[in-house]
Amino acid sequence: MAKNAVLKAEKSGKKPKFLIATGLGLGLVVLITGLLFFRLPSRGLSAGSGKAEADSFLEKLRKGQIDQAWQSAASDFKSYMGKDTLRTLVKKNPALKELAKPVEGDSQKGDGRDVYEYLSQKSSKRITIGVALENGQPKVDSLEIR
């Protein structure tokens, strides 16, 4: 019996040390993974690709090419705003048919999404266009007129 008690004491002494070492190792791996995940920049739009897509979308609306503009939009945009709704929005907002100049310094970037602001020349309305990556391609995912 004394032999079993000694073996249990030896095993129990090693078990907590092993668990502590394993826990510390796993904790370190989780900490490093978390830091890498939150510190590495997300893969956003390449320089200029979002702006080019927003410019193209706005130009299509201005020229009355609603079908082409809608086809080039992101699937979220399409599910939120159908083609007929976009057509109605353009009819009700003449600012979308005017020439519009980009507002310098008002573009926002982050989280894989870029937002561009334009100012219509005649009515001075602000047009905001959001662009995000969809299947690796920049697509318009939001449109706002103020």
C-alpha cells in the first residue's frame, strides 16, 4: 500500500506541472494568433480600383445606362435595391444626371470597403458611393444622395 501511495504522490506532482505547461503553450499560441489576426491589415481594394468603379457607376447613371450600372453592382446592392428601384431613384434625383466632381479628402477607407463622395455641379447635392470587394472584384455596394 505504501508503494501505491508513493506512486500516486509522484504522479500527482507531475500532472499539474504538465497541465500548466500545456496550458501556457496553448495560451501563447492563441495570443500570437489573435495579435496577428487583429494587427495585420485586411486585404482591401487596390489603389484606385474602388475609385474607378465608383466613377464608372456614377457615369453610367448620369448617361441613363441604369441596366449596365445595376449589373456592375455588388449582390448586396442588388438585393437591397432592384433594377426598377434604381431606375426610380435616378428619375427622382436629377443630381444623378448631372456632372459630379469628387470631393477631395472625403473618401474613407477601411475594412475592405471604400466610400467616395461627389458633389453635383448644378444642385450641389452630395452623392456617396460605397465600393467593396466581391469575389476579388471592386463592386458598388451602396448609393446615397443628400
